[in-house]
Amino acid sequence: MDCPAYCRVVRSEYSGEGLSEDQLAATPLEQVRRWVAEAETRQADRGDVVEPVALSVATVDADGLPNVRTVLMRFLDGRGPGFVTDLGSTKSREIGATGGMAASLTWPAMYRAVRFRGRALPVGRDEIAAYFTSRPWGSRISAWASEQSQPIADRAALVAAYERYAALYPDTGSPDDVPVPDGWGGWRIDCDEVELWAGRRDRLHDRLVFTRAADGGLDVADAWTVHRRQP
């Protein structure tokens, strides 16, 4: 019996380079930065890794049902990966209620992914302000115009809100011509676990996991143990 079109499977052979223990960096931060840099280089050279810092963020609502959405990773240091968002958004409300989240970076063209899991910490207002002023003027206006995750009648209403704020805060070429909205902020993952996934032939993928063993950031080697998981 033929399989209907909707259940036909398209199979791809994973031909990634893999990841061995002796290739792994001493710290999670060094390893993630290495892979992000390689993804950015590949995008510049080949154009097949669009948005190398696209971060899928998973949260859980009050009923235990998961939500996931894609943002851009705008911070990455020893304190963990971070992103900016509206503090009244669904993701922010769920993060605030549970105190935790998970996220992943995925580069299909390179057969690689990174998974982060841990506690959620707010990004400091000084960092938020510094990042906000680096954004293009139009993006800063959009942060005022959009009440993220709230219903709206149609796109015309959204555009009208944008135009109102554009008139209120005209583009003067200054990074300070649009103030930071009070409700605009960000979150960082204080990681307990960082997993590196590398696709291999016959689905015998490599999974190497940094697990927190002591206090210390992603840049502290002694704070982490490493083990391999089966694919």
C-alpha cells in the first residue's frame, strides 16, 4: 500500500564533522563562541546559515504546557546567553512565573546545535539601555508601537501606532532620540546545562554535555563536568 503524500519521509544523510571530547573547548563559553563564530563565517562565505544567532526559547505556562518562539541572542558571556524582549510578553510572564527556561541555537547546514537549560535572570537596565541605543531608529520605534503578544485589530492599527511614535520621536541621527520603554528588557539563562550536538552518518550523532558541578560562570572550567550522551 502506497504511503499518502503527507506521510512520506524525506531523509537526509547527516555528513557533519562531529565533535569528540578532545576537540571540545575547556569551557562552555569558549565552545559556544567558537561555533557561533564558525556559523557567522559560513553565512558570510556561503549564505546558508541565515541568522546564526537565532535562538529558540522554550517556556512553560501555568498549566504546564510549553511554548517556544525564536528570538535573537544579543548577549553571550560567562553569565549565559541572553536576549531582549517586551517584559509584558507571554515569554516574559512565563519566565517570571517559573523562573526557568531552555533555549537552542540550531545550524542545520552545519549539522550542529547547542541547547541551554537553566534559571532565568533579568538583564540589567544599563545593558538594556546600551543595546537599545545601538538599534536602528525604526526598530526602537517599533519597541514603543508594539504591545507584544497582545491582540490587535489588524496590521493597519499596528502601522498607525508606529507612525504616532515616529512623529513623537523623530529620527535625529542620535542614539538617544528614542528613549528606552520602561517595559522593554531582557532575560539571560544562568545555565545548569549546555549540550553540544553534532550530526553524524547513520544517526550516530555526537552529544557532549557540560553539566554544572560548582559555582562559576560559563567561562570557568572547574565549574563544569563533561559527559557524552547517546543519540
